[in-house]
Amino acid sequence: MKVWGFAQKPKTINTIAADVTEIKRMLTSFIQKLIAECLLLLNLESPKKDPEKLVYTQNT
């Protein structure tokens, strides 16, 4: 009976790198969603700009 040791075989460098890449992808996705949500909240809370006061420039 095996009392201690690895429940599964030790990971190789390639599988560790794949796990790290997956974690980075998940974190990046989470941070992008978080930033988008913050920008949305800031946009909702900021005072609305008066459309008449906006100056539009047109290149002719």
C-alpha cells in the first residue's frame, strides 16, 4: 500500500507550461472584463455631456 507520493505522475515541463499559459489566458480575460465593467460604471456615473457644447471638426 502506497502511503505517500504522487497521486498522479509528476508533471513535465510541457504540461506545466500549458497550465501556466491557461492561467495567464484566464487572468487576462478576467482583467479585461473587470476593466470593461469599471469603464462602464465610470461612464454611467460621469455627468452627461451636453451635445450642443461638443465641437465637431470635419476634414474636407
